[in-house]
Amino acid sequence: MRRKVFDILASAGGAVLVVVLVVAGALLLWGNSFANSNVHNQLAEQQIYFPPASAFAHAKAGTEITPGMKPYLLQYAGQQLLSGPQAEAYADHFIAVHLSEMPFGGVYSKVSAAARAATPGTPAATKLAGLEQTVFQGTTLRGLLLEAYGFWKLGEIALWAAVASFILGGVMAVLVGFGFWHSRRVPVDLELLKTERAAA
């Protein structure tokens, strides 16, 4: 095979790869945008707000704000919950803390089992039924918020993958340019194998 033909074929293949990388990067950027806007819109509809900054000034164990929450939630004080990191903080450092302070550690399966085992109509059964509903709601909200966080995280991964794709596409485009440039400088009758033997 002639060296000129080889350079052109290799450069053309590289050009196709550049197009693939650019298209992949564009799709990944779209995925990131879709994930972020979807998470934002779904969370906005729930109208969840973090406690105000004044609540963090009197953080005590057993109250709405415990000292352990401050490092994770104080930065969002008073804000509406609209992003993946906010959803993760609220789920793991607010709801989860309050659930853990409830009877049976706030574990729904344990509360539900105790509620079913209680004698119907007794004050204990009524109390456990209320606790079961509260724990179910808290656990469900926590799960939904963590799902929103997971979806947001996938969007972030898509963003970094898009950046990597564009960088690789740029590097490949430079190499393709050099390949075509080299193909113009190579003599038309130069054979590829002869070049390799001569080099050996």
C-alpha cells in the first residue's frame, strides 16, 4: 500500500471518530441538562424548604435541629430544596436523623410488624398505627429525595463524560489535521512497506 493512501485512510477514519466523539459529547450534554432540569422541576413542585438559619442557632439533641445536622444543612438554611445535593442532605441528615430517633429506630418494617401484632382497638394499637403512618411517610419522602439525588448524580457524570469526549475529539481533530498534512508531503510513489524496511 502506498504511504499516501494509508495516511488518507487513517486520517479519514480519525475524522469519523472526531464526529462520533462530538455527537457523543453533545448527547451527554443534553443528558446532563435534562437530568438537572427534571430534578429541579420535580423538587420545586414539592415546595420543601430547609429550616431557617435561626433554627440552627439553638441546635439541641431531640429537637428539630440537632448539632450533627449543622455541617450538612446550615449552608442551605431557609432555601427551597431544588437540587440533587440539597435532596441528599435533607434525606440523609434531616429526615434520616429524625427517623432514627423514633421508636424501633424509625425502621418501617419493625414499626409495621409491631402495629400488626398490637391488639386492635387498644391505645397501643392506635399509637402504633399513627407511628406506622409517620414512619412510612418519612421513609417514602427520604427514598424519593435520594432517587432525585441519584438521577442528578447521573447527570453530573454525563457532564464530565461530555467534557472528556470533547477533549478527546479535539485531540483527535489535531491528529487528523496532521495526518492529512503529512499525506500531502509524502511522494506519490512511496510504498508503506518499503518505508518500514528502510527504517529497520
